[in-house]
Amino acid sequence: MAEASESVLTKTDECSDDECGSTESPRSVMDVLQELLLSKLRLGDSEEKPIQVLDEVNFDGVVRYMASDKCKNIIVMVGAGISTCAGIPDFRSPDSGIYANLQKYNLPNPMAIFEINYFKENPSPFFQLAKEIYPGKYKPTVCHYFLRLLYEKKKLLRLYTQNVDTLEILAGLPADKVVDAHGTFHTSHCINPACRKLYTLDWMREKIFSDEVPSCTECQDTVKPDIVFFGERLPERFFVSAEEDFPICDLLIIIGTSLSVQPFAGLVDNAPAKTPRFLINKEKVGQSMYPIVLGPGLQFDSETNYRDVMWEGLCDDGCQALADALGWGEELKKLVEDEHSRIDQERQQ
Ligand code: APR
């Protein structure tokens, strides 16, 4: 329960309109939690019948469905696992994950480095880590470019990412197709609620690489990139887009995430009951431990499973296998090759 409670990324204090990007009065934690609980407890009210859409509940069944004209509103949910092959560590892998390598910061617990209250007291561990994982020196992976093919073939409704490495945009996905559920490095704000001055990516990059804790030029408080810390509310766009997108989602693909952080992980139960769900991951995840509150989750091992399929292995291999089966395999390989050489040339200039 500690993981679920610590990982609920919701605002504990009011946010200013520019931070939430909304003119409505921001919702409190209780509003969000009550909405989440009510939507889960009303599971029976939706009268949705579990209709099997796949002709076979396996990889080949997913491929045939994707190739059909019934499948044209795919939502993809991704996490840090899709960027590990780019050289960016994920969070929870036992040896290589970020949380397994933070001893030098003497944190009260590994996740403290991303907790807003700890950050306000002691921001320097975060900025030292930010320098290590800063976007800009990595290249998108096979998986990122598979997502671009989904978009180019007009199958992608939306990509929900927990990552802040911006590799989805670098891979060529348009911003309106990407929901940065856990924020972005693109902008930063002064953390002083009475100030909230906006800063650019270039300004923040210069501070991070000069090993100084960025302080506001107006009020001298700390400036933080707009990535969502534990204890902060997710961007309003996450909630608005999810309400619009999931009711029309006809295939949910989940790639490279432990599905251990709410409310992002709970999205897996927001698609219609008949929508197939396809996981590509090194390990089986998303089988809900708290079915009453958080919804039943992925049901791979249930006797009555009629829609959940898992491809167990590396994200890049899974996406290449999917592309090969769809007849897009050579196109994907060429896209990766051409784009990587383009990026290398641009970075040498
Ligand atoms: N191929 C397939 N799966 C992989 C690969 C890979 N190359 N690399 C890692 N994985 C899997 C791991 O086994 C794990 O299940 O991806 C998942 C990554 O999980 P996490 O490290 O927990 O990352 P993520 O799910 O994105 O974390 C969610 O937690 O700390 C917060 O805000 C932070 O956005 C982050 C959130």
C-alpha cells in the first residue's frame, strides 16, 4: 500500500491557473480521489458487456485486429522502459534503475528525490540527477519510431507518456498526439506560489550544467522544471484528454512501464470493456492488487480473459515483431536508420 499511497501524483495544495493551464478552479485531492473511487465503484453501472473482439486472444489475434479497419483509435501508454535502450535508466529495475542507484544522495527513501516537499527543503540531489539524465543527448529507439509509424498510418489516437525525456517528439510525433502525463522539461517555474515566474529550457539547462541550484531572478526562491513530482497534480490536459480519448479507444497498447504510479496506471481500466489491451514489457504488470478501488487491471491469467495479451521481452524487439507481422518491418528499420543518421549529423554541426 505504501507504493500506491506514495505514488498518488495529485496536488496537495492549490495550483495557480498557469500551472494547471485551466481557468476552472483546480480540483482538490479529495475531488480527484472521490471521482476515481466513484468511477471504479460504479463499474457495474456502465452496463458494458465483455465482448471478445479478437478472433484469438494472442499476439496473432492482435495483429489481425490491428490490420483490420475496425482498429483505428489506438491509445498507447508508455513508461521509462521504452527509453532504457536509448541509454536512459528506468526507475525500478533492480540493479540499473534510478531508485537502486541513489545511495550517494543520502535520501530518506529513493523516491524522495522526486517528492515536492523534500525538493523544497533540499533541491540539490534532484539537480545533480537531472544533469545525469538530462534530455538532449539521447536518440529515440525502435519503439519510439514504431509509435511514429502508428501515427503516420492514422492508427494513433493518442500517446500517454510518463517520460520527460522528450524522445517521443524527437521521433517525430506531433505535440497534439502526445500527453505528457508527468510533465516536461520544456518549461520551468519558480516554486514560490506568489511568484511562479516562467523560465525556458535553455535557461534551466544552463543552470543544471553549471552545477548550481536554479534560483528565481524575481524572488530568489528555487526554480523547478515542470515535471510532476510526487505530491503534485498532473497537468490538466491529462485529465481532459483521458476523458475524451478512452471512451473511443479500440485498442490499448501498454509499453515499458511497471504501472505502479497512480492515476496514470489506472487508465488501463478506462477503455471500454470490449477494448483489447496489449502489453509489451520485460515483466508482467498491471494485474491490480486493489481491484475494488483501482479497478480489476489486466487479466492475462484469468480463466475468463477475453482481451488481454502480453508480449514478454524488450520493447524494441516487441515493436519490431509487431511491425514485421503488420508488414511494416522494413519500413521501421529504414526509418530508425535514416533518423539516427540525421540526428547524428545535426549534433555534429
Ligand atoms: N524492454 C521491456 N521492458 C523494459 C525495458 C526494456 N528495454 N526496460 C525496462 N523495462 C520494464 C521494467 O521491467 C519495468 O516493468 O519497464 C518498466 C519500467 O518501470 P519503472 O522503472 O517503474 O518506470 P515507469 O513505469 O515509467 O515509472 C512510472 O514512476 O518514479 C515515477 O514519475 C516516475 O514516471 C515515473 C513513474
